Amino acid sequence: QVQLVESGGGLVQAGGSLRLSCAASGSTFSIGTMAWYRQAPGKQREFVSSIDRGGKTNYADSVKGRFTGSRDYTKNTVYLQMNSLKPEDTAVYYCNAGATVPPYSFWGQGTQVTVSS
């Protein structure tokens, strides 16, 4: 089993920055790619960023150039540095981990990010 705990969300003004963290525990050896998704009220959950076991990152077009993902393998933690935040970034941000143990995909509880205008 894998457990994921997100932290770092909060309220910021437009143009500000936040850094989200996702700490993994349990069967961390089974984890492959980790990713961030977000879901705004009344909207579908959408992909934000991912980072594979080799550190390769991918970003949604909407956040490219503003968000940066990183991974600390020693701490079993991934980060999402969010700069130049916009009101449309307001959402609950969820951490996801793909793994080789059932159910093969794990989710954290989410952390709220609110960007005021």
C-alpha cells in the first residue's frame, strides 16, 4: 500500500507563489511516475504536472513556464513550485502515484489552493 499526504496549499494573491509537497509512505519502492492534478468547483479533474522515476517532467499547457515539479527520492517526496499564480489556478490539488502494487494508482486527500484577484 501507498499513502500520499499533500501540504502547502493556502490563500495567495494573483502573481504570488506557493510550493506544494506530496510525501509518500508505505510501499514507496513500488512507485513509478508521480503527478499533480487539480479540480475546481463544478469542473472535471485535470492534469497539471508529472515526474517519472528518472526525473523527466511534463506539464499542462496552462501551467507551462509557471509551475516546476521536482522529486526528492531520499525523502520520497515530490514538490510543485507554483509561480505567477492566477485566479484560474484556484482548485483542490491532488497528488497521484502510479505503482506496481494494487490498486496500482493512489491518490492523496488534496490541498486547497485559492488565488485571489
